Amino acid sequence: MRYLCHHAVDMIKPGATVILHKAKIDMFKGSMRLAVDKWGRVEVTKDANFVVKEQNNLSLVEYELVNVLEE
């Protein structure tokens, strides 16, 4: 797994529409990171036909791993 490197981050500007292939979200120190596997790619594409719900920004939520003991 690799994280977006500088040239890929530079491609993604605010308002850009991207297509992610073979990508996932990893948790790191309570935050989300976009990871792309070695066969994956990031493509900038034409504008999408939808509006992003910015008030539902899950990257602002801090997550904590909790181990549950079963009895």
C-alpha cells in the first residue's frame, strides 16, 4: 500500500473530480489517509453531475479502536 505522493496530491485541486482505482481509507493516529495499492491509480476527470455533502466530512471525525471482550 502506498499513500498519495506529492505529484498525485498536486493533481487534486479543490473542486476537482477524481476517479480512484484500487484505493482505500486507512486509519492513522485517529485520522483517515487515502491509500492506493501498487496497481491502483488516481485520475482527474471531467466535472461530475452531483454536489458533495461537505457537512458530512468523515475525515473530521476522530476514531479510536476499541477492543470488545466477549464473555
